[in-house]
Amino acid sequence: MSKILLVVLASLASPLLAQPVVTADEAAPFLGFSYTEITASSFVNDPQTGPDVVWDYAGLEESSQRSIAWNVIPNQQQQDIWPNAEFYRSGDGAKYFSLEPEAVYLQGQQQQLSQLIYQDPELVVKFPMNFGDSWSDEWAGTQTGNGTRVGKRQALVSGYGTLIMPWGEANDVLRVDLIDSLVIRISPTAEPLTLLDTVSQYFKNGYQWWLLEARNSTRFGGGFGAPLQTLTVKYMDALSTNLAGDAPSEQEGLLLFPNPVDDRLNVRVIRSSENSTLEVLDATGRSVLQQRIGGTPGVEAVLEFNVQGLAPGHYTVRSRDLAGSMINRPFVVQR
């Protein structure tokens, strides 16, 4: 009897303990995707792992922010240098990525006058993500001036639950813990510089990158003297994620709802200007819908786009004014 009771209880509990799965279709970056990345003024890394966890980062405060965008390769010269790259990511250095059916790879980076080219690319994110999954990768590349880089990564999907951000909560989030080691030589005879990072990243379906990253990085050798530790937390702003609900934000920008959308997308424009325009871009960056923002400058406006004629997939709403200022927000057409 006790065995039967246990089976019945397990079957009843299983829907309550449903584990989220993060997939490439729902969480891999796409052309035109952009967001605002915020660096926190202090370091916090909630150490909890396992099922049904609540990670609390509500107390983080902003130190700085920057805009990140995934774009097409700017020119043929750069495409020739990184022939396998499909994306050019700007905002945190010029980085070149490729997207496989189940993974995102870093192919290299332009660092001022120095070029980093990976002959064996770096596996950055692997899909699908399930609680308990693990994976590892090794990568190697050359750098201008006869330098080399050799790295190794071990990753574990260590938990799932609710992520509390400074702007609100996100449910069905997966946590990925990584240990990275990187050995850099500026020449074959130079003293190696070693970087050892322990990283926690949080992912959710419907958002095309991590929501929050806590990184503990330690530098050894390379002629720099004593080891140096750097602690950073970065997270996405609420308007980039559209996960903070439908309430308007005091932050300048756009709020999209519903997202994902089936037929009609509402765009709430905060502090609209008189001569601004809104347009919808597809994954190639092509403008497919446009509207002018009317109303009184400085007053909130709400516009509606009929997206029934758009194919399912990833899109971006872009706001642009006469001064050239732009704000981009991603959304998904889903049927």
C-alpha cells in the first residue's frame, strides 16, 4: 500500500516540479538583436543551486551601462578574416560569432589594432539546457604579433527557479555555472598570463542571451606581479527583456506587449518626441513596418502594429528621432 501511495504522490507532484528547458529557438541571439547591459556597483553571487530556487539580486544598483547589438559583418575584409562568423557584436569590443543549430561560438575579436582569430572556436553557449546537463570545451587561437590563446571551459546547469532582479522577477530561469581557464602569450617566449574565472549565468526562454552574469576573475603571471581579482555583476535592463510586466517604466525607452505576440503588438513609448518614428525590423535588419510617433513631446504614447502578415520569428522594434538617437527592443512573433 505504501508503495502505491508513493507512486500516486509522485505523479501528483510531477506537474508542480516541472523543469524549464532553454532552447536555441527561444534563447539564441539573432541578427538585429540589441539590449542594454548594466554593470552593478557591487558584487553579489547567490550561491544556491538545485530545483525551485529563488535567487535574490534585487539589491543591485547600477554603476554603468552600455548598449550591445548583434549585427551583420560590417564589410568583406572582416568576413575574410573570420570566414565562419555570422554575427558582429558591438558594444563590448568587436566580437565575431557563429550560430550552430545547438550552440553559439566565438570566432574571434578585433581589439584596437590587434586581431584574435580562433582556429578552434570557443563554445560560449550550448543548447538545449536542462537541469543537470554538463558540457566542456577547449579552444585555441592566434593573435596579432605571434601571440596565442588557449582556453578550457567546464559548464554545469546547476539549478532552476525564480530570478529576482532590481526591476522585477523572472520565472522558469536556468542557472549555468562555469569554470574557465585561459592562457595568453603575446609571443612564444613571453611569460604566460593565466586567467581563471568562475561564472554564474542565468537564462530564460524568450530572451536571447543571459539575464544576469556574476563573474569572479583572477589574473596570474604575465609579468603583472601579484595575482589580481576582479568581481563583476552584469544584468539586462527591464526594457530590454520585456519581463517586468506591462507596467510603464520611468526609464526612457520602449515597452512591448504582449511578447511573444500573435496578431497585434502594442508599443508604449515613454517620453516620446515629436518627430520620432517607429519601425519593425526582421532578423536580417530589413524594415517591414513603420509608424510615426504623434502626440505631444514628453507625453507617453501607445501605438499598435498589426503583425499578422509577418512570419513567425524574431523581430526588433526601433525608435529613431531626428537627432539620430535610437532605441531597439526585441520581440517574437509566435503562432
